[in-house]
Amino acid sequence: MPRLPGHLLLLGALGLSGCVRLGPDFQPPGEAWVEHWNTTALEQASQRGTNPDIRQWWQVFNDPLLNQLIAESDAHNSSLTIAGLRVMEARAQLGIAQSGLYPQLQQASADSLYFNRRQSGGTNPQDSHFWQYSAGFDIGWELDFWGRFSRAIESSDASYFAAQANYEDVLVLLRAQVADTYFSLRTTEARLRVARENAKQQKRNFEITEKLFNSGQQAELDLQQAKTQYLGTLSTIPTLEDQLQRTRNALAVLIGQPPGALPKRVENEGLIPLVDRAVLQDVPANLLLRRPDVRAAELNVAAQSALIGVAESDFYPSLTLLGSIVWSADTLNGTSRSLDLIGGPSLRWNVFDHGQISNNVRVQDARLQQLIEAYRDKVRQAAREADDAATGLIKSLERERILSEAEVAAKRSLVLASAQYREGYSDFQRVLDAQRALLEQQDNYLVARSNAVSNLIALYKSLGGGWYSAQPKVDEATRQQMEKRTDWGDLLSEPAALPAAQGK
């Protein structure tokens, strides 16, 4: 049988390199029930439409101040900035993985060595000293014969897109939190106004009963009851003021301001707006799978799936092409200079691993199954959050309508009780009971409206609303600071476009 020339064997190895990819190809871990998922509560709490875009769902409230706060949080929130920097970190990690397709060893060397040799005794004693110089270049290229490096790139690529999905998830959570905190602030302001108005009215009643008691026209019991009610209402004001400042501080931190530094804004003394349905541009099942955290969980599965192939490649030999160029010379008279060209393939095979490789493959596979289960649980939890928010919106709106009627009845009851008391047809206790009921119903009504708005925000959040932002993931000031410290090349610039699968 004729022998093939060495260069033909080399070309054959290069041709086969990268053709074999060990390990499983990624299979989406989705479940059949998700494709057509919907619930009665979601059908009642949502409607199809195009305005507002779910990516900017907060515009449904038509509140310029809310729009401004969300814009400030997008620009200055630290959690969002960190998430953007993690995307840049993942891009750099992807670059490390991609470098495995190129020669792994590219080393230049240069030596200048001084020799001082002294020989004594024998027939030829001598002293000599000289310099020896050498320069060389070594290259080593492990061929991606079993897909070790391509699988590593596949894993890093999925991790990079998972980092982007995590960034979008932070956007979703941040915008929902800003809106929820803002409306909580407005609700607390409204509750504080109600408490102060009722305390003011109750103080007048207390002063009237005090005058009547001092003049002997009223019993002490009425005086003490009026005083008790007034002081009880007055005691709720410091609690509400404390809650108001805490909420204001929370909102300040969300938009990147220190506590206490939130600018004084014009208070909107109107009731917070009620929206009875969420406007969706797609069916809930598709929006559920579009949620950034769900997509990140799926991409984590993809990244881990590729690592099984990386681990399995250790079962097989690695083929590396080695090459060196070495030049050497010295200062001795009569010696020659040399230039060596060295090259050829090198085969390495870890034949006896004592179970290390096989158990590492099992470890990677177990981690893959864990991430598959985590993905499935994430989808179920997302569906639960959406259904809970839809049910909460429906029921809180029902409670708001009931409490609205109760508040009207409580106001009318106080008017009648006060009139009957002045005309002598009832005692003062009826007035106190009516005042207490009015305060309670007014406060409950404000809380019910707040719960309805909070559930609407939660519904948009549970369906992934607010995931998109046109701003760069790293702001200009941060980018300049990092580029001054480290050479980032073009990694801090935004990619021209994402793959179609990521933009859906």
C-alpha cells in the first residue's frame, strides 16, 4: 500500500477538523400546555389593542410625571447599570471562547546568555567566555476535531444572550417598581389628606363638646369620647407621614438619587387613575414566553447543553499542530550560526482517566436537567403571576366599586347623624360612629384604588411589559471611565442588530 505524503495527511486532518461536534444539540425545553395557555381571569382583565405599546405600558395612565420618573430610572438606576455591564462582560467572555478557534500558542522568545567557562586539570586546561544569542517563534494549534471549541463558543454565545435577557428583565422589574412606588406615594399623600381633614373636623367637634361640658350642657362621657376619637385619628398622621417619607426615599433611590434628594414635585391631588383592563398586542401565551426571565432561563439551558459536548471531547485524543523557528549564534570564533525549522502533529490522549471524564460528563448532564426543570418552573411561576394579577385586578375593581358606594353612604350618614343630634333626636354617640365610619370607608376606598392599580402594574410586569429600551446599556460617562482605565476596543459599543430570534 503506498504511503501518503505528510502534507496530504495534514490537509486531511484540517478538512475533518470541526466536522464532529460531540454532545447533544440544544432542544427547547418548552411544554405543550404553554402554546395555548389562557385563563378566564386573563380574558376578563385584558383586551387586544395596539395602544399603548406593551413595551411602554405605563403610558396608559397618561401621567407625564410618571413618564419622567421612568426615564430617570432608565438613565441612572444602579441595578440597571450593573445588568448592562454584565452584558459587556458576557461579550468579552464570548471573545475568549472564540479565540479557541485560532492557534492557542503563539509565543516569541529571545535570549542573550553570558558563559564564563574555566577548565583546570587534565591535558587541556582553558578559560573561555562568550555570549550566546537565540531567537525563536513557537506556534501550537489544537484542531477542533471533536467540537470542543465550537461547543464552548455555542455555550458562551447563549450566555451572552442570556445576559441581554437578564438586562431586559431588570428593565421590566424596574419600571414596574417605579410605577408601583409612584402610585403608592400618591395614595399615601391622599390618605394623609383624608386623615388631616377628618382630624380637623373631629377637633372642632371635640372643642364644641368641651365648651358644652364646661357650661354644664353635656355629660363628660361625650367629651371623653370626642377626645378619644380625635386623638386616635391624630395618631395616624405621624405613621402616614413616616410612610410617605420612606416611599419618597425609595422612589429617589430607584431613579438614582440619594434619599431625601427627590426634587419637590407638584402634588397631583386627584385620585390615582383606574384602568380596568390591560392592553395586549399578542395572546398571553406568546407574551409569557417573551418574558425576559423566561428567555434567560431557556438560554441558560442552551449554554449548559453545549458544555456537555465540551466535557465529552475529553474522552478522545487531541491533535495539535506544532511549529517552531529558532535562530541561534554565539561570539566564539569558528562556531556556526543555526536556523532550525521544526514542525509536525502532536497527539495527546488521556487513556486512563479513572472515571474523572465520565463523571464530569454526568455532572454537566445533571446541571442541564436542573436548568430544564428550572425553566419549566419559571414558566409555571410566570403563568401563576399573570393569573394572580388578573384575578387581583378584577376583584380589587369590584371592591373599589363597593367601597365607592359605601363612602357616599358614610358621608350621608354623618350629615343625618349631625342634623339629628343638633335637633335633639339622637345622642352624640351616633355622630362619633358616623365620623369613624366615614374615615374608615374613605381610607379603605383609597387603598382599594391603589390595589387595583398595583394589580394592573403586576399584570403588565407578569407578561413581560416594558422589556425594551433604546438607550445604550452602558451610559457615556461610564463608558469613558472604563475606556480610560482599560482598552475595550469596540466591545462597549452597541451591536448593529440582534439575531431575528432574539428580537421577536
